[in-house]
Amino acid sequence: MSTSDCQPAEYITPAESEVVYNRRIGPGWYVLRLREESIARRSEPGMFVQVLCSEGESFDPLLRRPFSVYSTDEENGTYDILYTTVGRGTRWMAALPDPETAEGNEPPARVDVLGPLGNTFTMPKGDETVYLVGGGVGVAPLYFLALRLLELPDPPNIHFCMGARTGEFLQGIADFRDLPIHTRVATNDGSEGFHGFVTDLFLELWKEGSSTAGVRVYGCGPQGMNESLRNLSVDNALSCEICLESMMGCGFGICFGCVAPIRKDTDSEFINRRICWEGPVFDSRLLCPGIDG
Ligand SMILES: Cc1cc2nc3c(=O)[nH]c(=O)nc-3n(C[C@H](O)[C@H](O)[C@H](O)COP(=O)(O)OP(=O)(O)OC[C@H]3O[C@@H](n4cnc5c(N)ncnc54)[C@H](O)[C@@H]3O)c2cc1C
Ligand code: FES
């Protein structure tokens, strides 16, 4: 499946996932490991799951919350979500009992999850140097992509750039540092790594290292970062795909709550397209300069 495809309708099947662990990795940051064989088997980098963050008959909050798949373990039928607490849904997730630390013999909690949904990143060509540019929880799909790239028979040279406001928001970075890739960080206040925006760090690294040819860029982050990456990749004719993490309703194409002006191809006009269904991964040339997603 590529950036231009979306999943067939039969993929929209809610399934109960069992909580394997729910580990706090930093202030307000967690990794939730869930067991559900079919989601673990079908997930690809860029895809997301829709988590029902309520129990029993409460349906409050009503709308499921979308989360990128962070990694999978097909052998054990598990998949991970890297998340940060921002509101009711994610606080509900943080309160899920962690079987690894729970006392007593309570059975593991179960969570109602829909997915995997959405499209995936396109794999690079054999000799391309890969740059992964991420901000905040946007690093989640990039980590999964890095794992998949490293599984290729001849893995590419991979540079990962992560940005955050300050050093304390660089969560998930330890997992990247454990991989055989080049990892650099940027903070807005200079408290760790490069002083400035992650897109400036990327531009500096790219200018030092490569020509336009043979470079593949993948990005995911907050709107400002995505916008800046879109603009600099188009201006420099860099091959780039961006995963948009916009607000969503249904997550599978029926409510039109996630539309943004996105072209079908580089010669066409901007039209409203569904980020959940035609995306969330798009070629940067198809996005409008002030990305609305
Ligand atoms: C495709 C996709 C993948 C995502 N992947 C991840 C992930 O891997 N890890 C992760 O932590 N989060 C991810 N998100 C964002 C996550 O879905 C939201 O943080 C979550 O829905 C917030 O739910 P809540 O009930 O806790 O907060 P709410 O109470 O709904 O909102 C709290 C605050 O967060 C803001 N907010 C809510 N949703 C979003 C959003 N999508 N983008 C920006 N601000 C938002 C609201 O405006 C509000 O200010 C992803 C979103 C999308 C669309
Ligand atoms: S969230 Fe409903 S159509 Fe995209």
C-alpha cells in the first residue's frame, strides 16, 4: 500500500486489545503495549488505530482517539502506542492498570480498538539517504518506519532529527538512540542539541551531506513543523512525505471531519480530501503551503 491508497473497507473492524503494559517513560508520556494479533500483523508505518477511551456503556468521550502505531511484534501479536496526556481520552489511557506492576490477580484490562487505518509511507529506492524529521508525538510513526527500513536486506543510511520545545520534551528519543541510525536533536531553547527548529537542523544536515538526488525525507510533527517541512522540501525539490495528525472524527472516511485542501496529483487543483482515508501520509507537493491538517 502506498501514500495514494487507502485500506479496503473490511479493515474497519473493532477488536478488543489486551493491555500487556502501560509504561510511563517521562512526565505525561507513556508507551502502551496491546495484544491483538490482526492489528499487529496488518499495521504498517504511518497507519493509526482509533482507541475508544471509555468503558462499559458510558460512551463518554464518544469519539475514538487516533494514535499512530509505534511498533509491532508479530510473533507475540502485540503493537505499541507512544502517547502523551493532553485531555480526557489520553488521561483515561494513562489510568489503565499496568499488568506489569499491578498487585493481585486481576485479569489484564481490555481496550476497544479500531484499525489499523490509513495509508503508509512509500519505501525509499535502494541508494537513497533517508531523513526522518519529527516533533513531539509525531516521532511515533517515524520510529516504526525506521524499524521497517532497518529490516530491509540492504538498509539505507538513516538520519533522524527530533525537535522539541526543551530537552524535557524529547521523549521516546532513547528508543531511537538504541537503533543503528544517526540521531540528532533540536530544542527551541537550546537546552539540548541544536539550538533552533528541527527543520533548520535537518536543512543544515542535508546541505552538509547530500545533493537533491538520492534523498528521501519523511516527516511528522505539529502543524508548524509540517508546514515548514512542506515548504522547504518543495522549494528544494526534495522527495518528501508528511504524516498529518489532524483532529479526527470517525477515522475511516464517513464523517468528513478531517478534510483539508490537498491535491490529487501535482498538476491538479486543491480539493477537500479526507486525511484519515486518503492519508494520513501525503507527498509534500500535494499539500498547500499553509497545511491545514
Ligand atoms: C493520525 C493521528 C495519529 C496520532 N498519533 C498520536 C500518537 O502516536 N501519540 C499521541 O500522543 N497522539 C497522537 N495523536 C493525537 C491524539 O489523537 C490526541 O492527542 C488525542 O486525540 C487527544 O485526546 P484527548 O481526549 O486526550 O484530548 P482532548 O480532550 O480531545 O483534547 C485536549 C487538547 O488536545 C488538542 N488535540 C486533540 N486532538 C488533537 C490532535 N489530533 N492534534 C493536535 N491537538 C489535538 C485539543 O484541541 C485540546 O486542546 C494522533 C492524531 C492523529 C490524527
Ligand atoms: S475523520 Fe471522519 S472522514 Fe476523516
